[in-house]
Amino acid sequence: MTVSDSNSLFEDLLVSANRLSFDPRNPAVYEVDLDNEGSYGMSPEWSPLFGTRTWASMSDAERSELTRSEVAQYLGVGIWLELGLQVALLRRNHSADPSRADVRFLLNECADENLHSLMFVNAISSIGARFYRRDRSFGVFGWLFRTFAWSEVAYGIILAGEEMFDVMQRDWMASEDVAAPIRRTSYIHVVEESRHMPFARRNIRDCLAGASALRRSFSSLIIAIGTHIIAKGLINRRVYEDLGFDWDVVKREIDGNEHHRMMFRKAAEPFIEFLSKEGLLTGGARWIYRKSNLL
Ligand SMILES: [Fe+2]
Ligand SMILES: [Fe+2]
């Protein structure tokens, strides 16, 4: 792949962004559907508890409340990624020539990500949910990521999050039984992220062109660790404890829930396929993706 091939992709992505982008500050995006007040926060199949004994014992109203809290957790991780990627990528491009096609696209991407984060905050508040404090290890990893992640690792971890949210949000935006603000914001996110993913994929390929086998294998390991932390971060004990569940029971059920593992594998499938094509699915990385239920 030559520099001019990459530049022409970045120019195309910019043209596409000019043609179809959203301003999610419009209050209509967050309007709740009053005829559908018991709707879910996300398609119930994405709840880690779906199909368990606890799930079977819950009323529709309880499932609605649970999935609304769970989507707040998922989107909270999404916001954390959107903010982290900006810090990581902007500091690496602070002195770059701003007229370069990749830098211009990065500026466009950061504008998107800021509005996505704001959009998710508004959507969560409009469905009456709230964000939960995350484990301290998440904060430590965030600092390492923002400070030290080098090019293909930064883009790799960003792509992991983007690909997994893409699969989940395609379901959420199309599910009639999901709360309207989540459906609308998922649609906006899917459209705009469809440009971010080719940007990340191309950057990873460019960074690794001619890289040594050692660097490739080390980077693949760090990307896998980052992806593991994201996947694990989607499940937060505070969500369940706040709703009155016994965490030990919930944890046991989630760990033993084959449906949940299948959904996580489905979310990761396009990302894993990309890694495999690019030679980033090394033995060590595979082991980690299996531990994360992503492979
Ligand atoms: Fe985003
Ligand atoms: Fe993105």
C-alpha cells in the first residue's frame, strides 16, 4: 500500500463525512417514546444475564431497568474510549502538518467523537439511567494507553472498541423494543463510525508495513490485552449491586452463560477476522481473546 493510496482513502472518507454527518445536539434525538415506556435499554439478547435463571425470574419492568443500566455501562466504556483515543492520537499529531489528509481526517474524527460522547451522556440521562464508577484497574490502563500506546497499538485498541460497538449498535438501532433515544443514537454512531473503522484499519496496515516479526507479535499482544480490558469493563458489579442483585450469583451466572459468550464472540468477529488477515492473531493473543470470550 503506497502513501498516495492511503491519502486517497483519507480524502474519500472526508468527502463522505461532508456528505453525511449528524449534529446530535438536536433535542429530538433524545425524545422518549411515551407509548413504549417499558422498552429496553438495549436489545435484551446483549444483556450478559439473558437466558440465565435470574433473567427468567425477572418481570418485564425489571428487565427494562436492568438493560437500561447495562447500556449505561456499555456506553460509559464507549465514552472512555472516545476520550482516550483523542488524547492518545492528538498528542501524537500535535506537531504534524495539519494539511495532511490523515491529520484532517483525525480532526474530523475527534469532532465526531466529542459529539458522540455528549450524545451518549444525553441518551443515558433521557432513559433515566446513570453511569457507574469503574474499577481502578481501568483508570490505570487508561493512563498507560493515553501515555504510551504507539501507533498500531493505539489504532488497534480503538478499532477493537469501534468494531464491537458497531455489531451491538446495529442490533440496538433496529430493535423496536429498544428505547428510542438509544435506537437513534446507535444509528448516528453506526453511520459515523463506518468511516472511523477504515481509517484505523489503514493506519494499522501502514504502521506495520515492513515491521519486524518481533514488533508485530509484541503489538498483537498489547492490542489483545487492551481489548480484554475493554470487554471485561463492559460488566461492572456496581450495576448489579445497585439493582439489588447478589454479585456472587450474578457473576457465576454470567461466567456460565453460553449465550453471553456467543454474543461477545459475535461482537468481536469482524475485529478478529481483521487481526487474522493482518497477522496479528498470534498464539499469545489468541489465548487472551479466548479468556475474554471473544474467540
Ligand atoms: Fe464514536
Ligand atoms: Fe470512532
